[in-house]
Amino acid sequence: GEDVEQSLFLSVREGDSSVINCTYTDSSSTYLYWYKQEPGAGLQLLTYIFSNMDMKQDQRLTVLLNKKDKHLSLRIADTQTGDSAIYFCAEGTGGYNKLIFGAGTRLAVHP
Amino acid sequence: GAVVSQHPSRVICKSGTSVKIECRSLDFQATTMFWYRQFPKQSLMLMATSNEGSKATYEQGVEKDKFLINHASLTLSTLTVTSAHPEDSSFYICSAFNEGGTEAFFGQGTRLTVV
């Protein structure tokens, strides 16, 4: 069945780069998403990538997709304390179909 | 990006009463909306897919008589938790795709506490 997996926790020093990894199983995934959730809040769409792309960059965020290995990563450059949150990876097949979410990676940024 | 607004953000109700949560797409039309439930420090669990003008599609294990979903217009879906019990206390979040069907936006979430 469909499954999305992420490591649960990542700790980085302020100013360093953070890399959050995700693997998925559904080969028919068309879109892959990264969301950020701060405590007590909803999910904020950070970025998404279409399955025929290898990379997408948006300011401090870089998404890499290895479709062969079904591996997705989110790199945050120059990580700041405000980046501390839970990051969810999700995959979808498009066409208004439901998204499948990973368990979320808690990013802790320390001085 | 598109805006999805959820109301209320927090609600406390007595056991046995019903609570309605609203989810609105503010600047776009959404024929399909999704309702999720999130337990503390856990991922989102999809409860149901809300379809404008037709019945919602519930995920396995979700009681449709307990979690009533109404999607009466292209910008509003409601989730009613009927006869709420303390175990229904949770964080409920709705989402909707933009009109291109590529980006899913989420509401702010509703923290329900049943006492």
C-alpha cells in the first residue's frame, strides 16, 4: 500500500544547513510536498515538486527528488531558530486526490 | 497561495453535546475538501473526503454517524462531531486543493477539548 517514511527528529546548529529526508512507496505519485507545522497551527505549504523534476529551489529551500529510489529531501540553507517546527513530507497522485503524509520530522535549531 | 480558513480555532464542549467546525476556501472554489485528525506529536490521519453536493467519503474506521460532514457550497465544508466524548478531543484540520489541483492548502486547525 501507500506509505511515506521520515526520520522523526533532526537537530542542527543555527546557520548550518538542514536536510530532511523522506521515502515513499507509491510509484504513481505525481506530486511530492513539503509542509511545515508550528505548535498549535495548521500546515503551511512550503514547496512541492512534480515527479518529472529532479530538483526545485526556492530561496533557502532546495528539494531533491530521486524518483528511481523514491527518495525526497528538503534542504534548508542557513537554518534559523524560526525554522524550528515539524516538517511533513506528503505524496499525491494529483487530480484532487488525497495526500499521504509521513509521520513528520521535528527540526530543532540550537545556537 | 490560496487561503483556507477554519473556525473556531479552539472549542471546549461538554460530553454528550455536538460541535460544528467550519472550513472555508476564501479566494477559490473547492469541490473537494479533506478533514484530518491529528493526535499529539503524531501525523495527520485522514478522516474523510468532503465532496460538494454529494456524500462524503469516509476512511476505514471513521464513524460517519459520529463525524457528520456537509459540503453544501463550493467554499464551505462543515464537520460536526456528534455526542462528543473525551476521546474525541483532538486537533482537527481541513484542507482543499487550489483550482488547478496541484497545491493542497490547510486551515489553521481546531483544537477540540471535550470535558
